[in-house]
Amino acid sequence: MDLADRALTAGELVDMKWKLGVAVSSDECKSLNSPFVTMTLRVADSSGKISTHTIEMTVTQFQHFSQQMKEMASRMEMV
């Protein structure tokens, strides 16, 4: 399977939502105060079936992810 075939089977991003939250405490830490980002992706496969994927990451991880998406978009515009 070549790269083009794999790209076609990856699915289509139908919707993406994100929200910022703060974990204020846990069983092990009474004063956590740790911000995080939750992303919910809805992806349609080739038959049209939609699946939902939820990803939770630190703010730093989200910023890195965002930068990678910007770089990909920039490179795709060149093609």
C-alpha cells in the first residue's frame, strides 16, 4: 500500500472541538491546579461511519500539536 492509498483510508475529519480545563485536585494531590486541553475529534471512515476520539493533553502538548498543524497546513499549500 503506497502513501496515497494510506491517506485515503485514514478517514475524513468531520468535526473537531476543544476545551480548556483545570484539574483542581486528585486522590494524591489536594491542590493540583493543573490546566489541560481536551480535544474531541469526529472522523468518518470510507463507508461514512462516524467515530469519536477524545484526546487529553497538557497545554504545552496542545501548543506543540497546534504548531505541527500549522506547519502541515503551510506545506500542503505549497503542493
